[in-house]
Amino acid sequence: MYAHAEVMEQVESAVRRIISAEGAVTLARLRDELGSSRKYAQAFLEHLDAARVTRRLADDSRILRRQPGGDEPGPTRKQDDDPPLG
């Protein structure tokens, strides 16, 4: 599947906005936000996971990854499998 860079930027922006407002984003929430099918929302989320923008949790929701030295907020929910910060 291919997506234009501008579309990916818009999706990433939407994901960041949802996570900032709600603490996490789910596949269904992104699908509804984009007005797309589940197939495309899942592909976008998997891309953001692979790009290390988001991290998939056990309940299949996503949170933002910590950005070293960045001004983006890190995850808002602590997970037992988080590596120690160092």
C-alpha cells in the first residue's frame, strides 16, 4: 500500500491530536476520525508503529513513544514492559 507523504503527515497529526486529547488511539477511533475503512486505519497505525512514532499496547491501543530531547509528550500510561529510562 502506498500513501502520499502529505497524507501520512495528516494522519500522524490526527493520531498525535487524538492521543493528546484522549490518552491513546484505537484502530476504531482512527478509522472513524479518517472516515476510512478498518484496512486503511490499520495500515496507517502499523506504519506509525514501525516508524516508532507510536507504540502498540496489549489492549491494541497506541500511545506516543517517548521522544528523547524532544518537546513531544511521552506516553501517558505506564506499562510494566516499559524499559527503564536511562
